[in-house]
Amino acid sequence: MSLDSASRHPEPAFLAQSRSRRRPLHQSQLLADQLREHIAAAALPEGARLPSERELMQATGYSRATVREALRLLADQGLVRTRPGPNGGVFVARPGPDRLAHSLGILLEASHVDLAQLLEARVELESAAARLAAARITDDELRALRESCGRFAAAVERADLDACVEENLEFHVRVVAASHNEVLVLLHDAIRELVRVSTRDPVYSLEVQRQVVRAHDRIVDALEARDAEAAARRVRKHLAAFEVYLQQTNQYELLRRRFRL
């Protein structure tokens, strides 16, 4: 979008507003807010090109330093990225779950939230997602969950710990995704980043791994039967067993460190 050719490309309203509303906030924060509102209002996809620094300067009358600071603020929020070079520019980005997890971790630490509350939130979130998934899951999603269970079981029997970790994470992600509720998916991604610990501990025995496989199978059975209460109940039982494992293996301290991302 070139702002040099105003006759062919009318100036976006959010840029025009920057000249009439620049007193209450620092100019860089005001411009960052307007750009963020524009990205949301226009439903711009990831990778969409935004006006360049020069175009923003011309359209708003702000200095280069102010424009750069506004773009830096958005980059810090994971909303834009700048690519140098002839084909470069400023592009829309999407913040990943790690960024939300980082912010959530800082907030939890500052609020002195304890680990028990974090794990309780995970149980409530995943069980709610499972209840919704029982009504909304598609045949393809059920098939993918069954395949994940099969890969997990095979990884357990060949003692492939890396694959076990990967399949366990994938299973929980798929269950929550099957709720078709984007807010639950986003929150789950953030909490999952916070509670992730090493499952390579020797105490995590073959029998424990097999119990996880059976728990996953029972959850999928409930989803396939469209039994919302059973799905939620089995997720709760499964995650309660995970918490017992953490207590038995002294991994609470590892989780506490995750708050300091």
C-alpha cells in the first residue's frame, strides 16, 4: 500500500486520525495503537504488508524516531515484523503461544500465583474443552487422535522417550483443538508452555507410560461415543494422575522456574 499515490490509494482512516488525536498519549504509543486497531479491523492476514516507515512518516507527520518506536512496540507484541532488503518492508505477524506464556508467566509470578492454582486451571480448561469436543469433534479429528494414541503406544514400547513427549503433547493439543473454541486453544497453549517439564526422568517408568496410553485411549473412547461428561471426567482423572507424578518426582520446582521465562 503506497501512500505516495493518494489519488489511487486513499489514505487509510486510521492514519488520518493520527493527526487529530496525538495529545493524550505519547505519539509512538498512539501510532502503535492505531496500527494495531487497523490490523484487527481490516482482518489483515499474517504476512500482509503494512505502510513503510517512510509512508507512515509522510501520512502522519511523525518523525522517523516516533514511527520506528511505534513499530518496535508492535514487534515486541509479536504483531509485526520488519524485513530488510529490496522486497522488504513491514508485515503483519501473529504472536505465538510462547509469547502469551511469557506474559502470563510474568503476571503469575507478580501475582504470587502458586503451582496448585496453575494446575487446577489446566484441569478446568482441558476438561471444559473435552466436554465441548464431545459434541463438536469431526471424524477426521477422531481419526487423528486414534493415530496419535497408536504412535504413542508404539513409542512407549520401543522406549523412544523423545517420541513419547511429542505424542503426549500432540494428544492434548488435539483434544483442545477439537473443542473448536479459539479462546480455549490459545489459553491452553499458554498454560501448556508453563507446565511443560522433562518427562525423561527415570521415575517415569514404562508402566507409568502405559497408564498414560490407556488414559488417552479412554478419553478418545468417550469422545467417539459423544459422551461429554465421560470425556471431561476422564481428562480430569488423567491430569490428576499427572499432578501426583509431579509430586512424587519433585518436579514442582522445575515448574516454578517456568514462571521465570
